[in-house]
Amino acid sequence: MITKISVPAMAAFLLLLAACGSDKPAEEDRSAKLGTSPPLNVQLICETVSESEEDPRSAVYALIDESKVKLADIAACETIPADQFGQYQIPTDAVAAVGGWWAGFGDYVYARRQGETIELFIGEMGESEEETGVQYRRIAVFSEGQFRFDEEVR
């Protein structure tokens, strides 16, 4: 036997069901109340542009949460493990690094968290340069969901 349910009774049931939601605030609401932001997913990605033996090229992209931007073109590009950061003068607090050495010249890119922002750096080193070590400069900052490039890069 099928029982008819009245429209007002169904509406009351749906309102009651909606009111019985979780007492826990959403993760975003809790972060806002605590004055902290949710953690950012930071990746540096190498994409091969040319596999030429004379002049290989890879594009380096930063992917932070859902935002992706091209940072540079470099000759050789591989992920640098954290335990090797010191070999390239990459700070130990860096969250990601890529780079490589090709034909007497090295290019390296790393990302570092500074509070609620991510700073992105690029550095070079050549065999014949008088300066020792990799010379880094900041190229961009990711803050409030946006990339901002330093003026010297443009």
C-alpha cells in the first residue's frame, strides 16, 4: 500500500534534514577564523621543448595550487632532491627545486615559502665564471592567488 505524503510534511522534513548538518565549520572557515591560510601545493615542472644534442631546451613551470605559469627556458632540467640542495646553494627551507648542467653551464630554479607567499628564484653558474657558486635572483612571488613577476625579468 502506497501512502500519500503531503507537500507541507515533505517540506518540513527537508528543512529538518538541512538543519541537521555538521556542527564542524568547513576547513576554509576554520582557517579564516584562525588567521591562517590552507597549505599551498607547490611544484616546479620541467617540460622538454627541444631534445637537440646541440641545444636542448626545457621550459620550467611553477604550479601552485591550480595556478600554473612559465618561469624560464633552461638547457637541462631535472628535479633536484632536497638532500642535494646544498650542492647548488639552494636554501634548506626551499620547497621545490629543478635544474641541470649542460655544456659547461648550469641553470637552477627553486621555490621558497616566506610566510603566506611563495618566492621563486633562478640562478646560473658557468665553468669559466670567476664568481664561485650559483648566483640567484628572485624572479617572481605568488601571493593571494596570483603570480607577480619582478620588474627586472620583464
